Amino acid sequence: SKEDLSKMPDEELLKWGKEELIRRLRKAENEKMNLMVEHGNLMKDVNRRLQLHLHEIRSLKEVNQKLQDDNHELRELCCFLDDDRQKGKKLSREWQKFGKFTAGVLWKEVGIYQHKLKELETKQEALLKENLELKEIILMLDEERNGAGSRSSIDSQTSLSNLNGGSSTRDVGDGSSTSSAGSAGSPDHRHHHKVGETKAGAIRRSMDDLSAPLHHRSIPNGLNG
């Protein structure tokens, strides 16, 4: 081998013949060429692997850059969502305060309306009671008016019968004729007829005075405006 030739002393090499030296030299050159070829193949393989690693590194760099971009976008999105969450919490607290305030106002208004409703119910009951009393008064006045009318009719019939009966005069001996129950133009008859008309007119005026405000008093004050 080449190492053997380089280590052998010159005296030993001189002892060999030319053929042996040429053969040893050719063998050493062949081994050297084989080593160079093998070294070249190894370098090619190393270069190929190096190119593959470089390509993988570039791909990993691209992936890393993409991941960094995604990470940056996610951070911005997280910040935005956190701000939105804070705003949502603040808005929720504001709505809760507004809801509590509105509920308190509504409960207060409901209490006021309930109190007013109770007052209206009390007034309505009082008006119903008053209307019933007025109806009873009206019925009583109607009965009195009907009774007065019947009495007036009876008095009128009695007066007419007295007038008819008194038309037959009787002679008292002095040439004057008198009626048994009084004549129609007598003061007693005119006084009785005038009293009946006055009483009927008073009852009629009382009925008119009571019937006019009855309609207004039966309507609750809250409904009149």
C-alpha cells in the first residue's frame, strides 16, 4: 500500500526490481483513485444532505414566521376580546344599575297607582251609595208625587160633584138661592185648588233639581276629565 511504501526505507526499495516497484505504484495509485472517488461520493452525499437540511431550515423559518404572525394576530385578537369583555362587563353593570333603578321607579309608580286605585274604589263605593240613596229619594218623591196627583184628582172629582150637586138651588124663603156644598166661585174652593197646584209645582221643581245633578254626580270625578 501507499503507507507501506512511504514507510519502507530506500535501501529496501532499491532491492526490489522495476516491475515490483511499478506494480506497487500502480496499486497505490488505484487505491488513491478509489479513495478520491469515494471521498467525492461522500462529499456529494454530504452536499445533498446539506441542501436538504437547508431546505428544511428554510421551510421551518417560513413556518416559524407564519406562526409568529399568527401569534401576533392572536395576541391582538386577545387584546381586542379582553377590551370587549371589559366593555361588556361595564355595560352589564350599567344595565344592572339601570334595571334596579327602573324597577324601583316602577314599583314606586305601581304603589302610587294602587293607592290611587284604592281611592277611586272608595270614591266609587261612596258614589254608588250616594246614588242608591238618591234613587231611594227619587222613588219616594215619585210616590209622593203620584199620591199628590191622585189626591188632586180625587179633590177635583169631589169639587166637580159638589158643583153639580150645588146647581140645584134651594129657596131659603127670602128669595135667595144657596148651594148645599158651596158654589164653585166660593173662597174655600179657590183656596183648596190653589194649595193643590202649589204643592204639585213644588214637588215637580224638587224632581227637576234632583234629576239634573244626578247624572253628573253618578259619574266619577276621574272620568270627567
